[in-house]
Amino acid sequence: MNIVLLGAPGAGKGTQSARLVDEFGFTHLSTGDLLRAAVKEGTELGVKAKSYMDAGELVPDEVVIGLVEEKLKAAPEASFLLDGFPRTPAQAVALDGVLANLGKKLDYAIALEVDSEALVARMSQRRVCHECGYPGTVETGPVCPKCGEPVMPHRACKACGTYNGRQVVAVEAE
């Protein structure tokens, strides 16, 4: 069985993905995780992705789709769960092509719908470790419990410590 979980940022895709992976043993495909791993390993696609990431640009679809395809090829018999991908119609069309070439199909697309006020509340509390990708909240504190690096608001720049042009200051949760 192959599934895609869709929803707005903060809808719970990562949380539900982790539960489904634990319960059913899916191969978990999160493009953020795939990008971080490819950059860390220095793969050909990782080097390409890093050049865009370092320039503060979005990684092009062909690189992201290439990473998804590599992961699917690495475990041809495994069931997979796509976590928040595809995000655009172009990515969906490309994914259809990859799946067709690999003789795979998508069995279910599950849309997680959450009230917009709840999404805003969740996202305003969200923090992320830019080193290992650990997802946390304000309650996590200023240091990643997994690797010890600072955690910052989700869209903060690791290099300069800014978010939308403003300096980010890590604070302890009370």
C-alpha cells in the first residue's frame, strides 16, 4: 500500500507519518529529510540541492523528484508513505511519471484538514533544528535535544539568525 499525506504546514503530516511508519513499516519519504541526507552524503543531487539552498533559493522540482525517485528505486518492493509531497500540480504530474516508470501506484491520498486558527497557533510555536531537522516547539527550548545545536523558528536562516529580515533570539520556554 502506498500513501501520500497532504495538508497545510502544521496540519500534522509529520506526526501522522511517524505513527503510520511505526505501525505499518512504510518507507517514509519526506523531501526535507531526503534533501538533508543527500546534502550530508554529498551525492550528485545533494550537491545540486546545496547550491540552491546556500543561495537561499527553492530547490527545483527536478532535483526533489530525482531524490524521491532514487529512494523509491532503492526499496522497490517496499510500501511507501509520502509526507507532504507532491505540493504542486507539476510535482504531482512528475510523480505520476516516476511511479509509472517504476511500475508503482499510489493507493491513497489523505488530506489532513485543520482549522486555520489552529494552524497559525501551531506554526507560531514551531521550532526546527537546522542541523538535523528535529521538529520541536517553543517548549523544546533553545537547544536541539537530538544533536545539541540551536533550534530556531521554522523559516529562520541558520547562517545569519534572521527570520523575514529580523534577528531571531532563542528563549527558554517557561
